[in-house]
Amino acid sequence: MKPQHREAHTAVVFQALEEAGRVRLRWQEDHERLDVDDFDETQREEIARLAEAEGVWGLIAEFQCPLCRRWKHSESVWAMIGQDDGGYAPQFKRAAIHDAQKECCDDCA
């Protein structure tokens, strides 16, 4: 399957599962200190300014266990400035779709 077709297919399947209450992507504020030490002096100031203005977030993909009905973690990425998914959304959606096909979560197994 071509990449653009794979992404479109993922979006359609994810939307159907999301509407059924089986998968979700959600943002959560990241309360860990953003480490800017890996950046040079000029980048540190800009990154600190952006983090202050837009916040630091985590993007989380989850699926709902069909047995216990609890939301379970599929994928996540943290220390993201603002709520731009950084291109992670298609990969995370595929992970949630995959996990939603399980008969039960690891806790119920």
C-alpha cells in the first residue's frame, strides 16, 4: 500500500473506532522540566520562550479494553512544545487501532 493510501486508510479506520469509543488521541500537559541543555545558547532562549507561550505537552494514543472498559496506553511522546503532533499522529493511530483489536488488555488476560 502506498504511504498516502496507508495514511488515509488509517484515518478512516481510526475515525470509525473513535466514534465507537474504542480509541483516542489526547494531549496532556507535561509537568517535567523541559531540558534545553542540548541546544545552543541562541536556541535555548527561543525554545524557552515558545515553551512558556505554548506549553509543553505529551501526545497519548489509547484504546479502550473491551472487557474491563478501561483506557489503556498504546503510544506516547512527551516534551512537545505546543500541540503540534510533530508527525506522530499516523503512527500513534495505527498503534491504537492494532491494540483495539485485542480481545482484552494485559490486565484482563
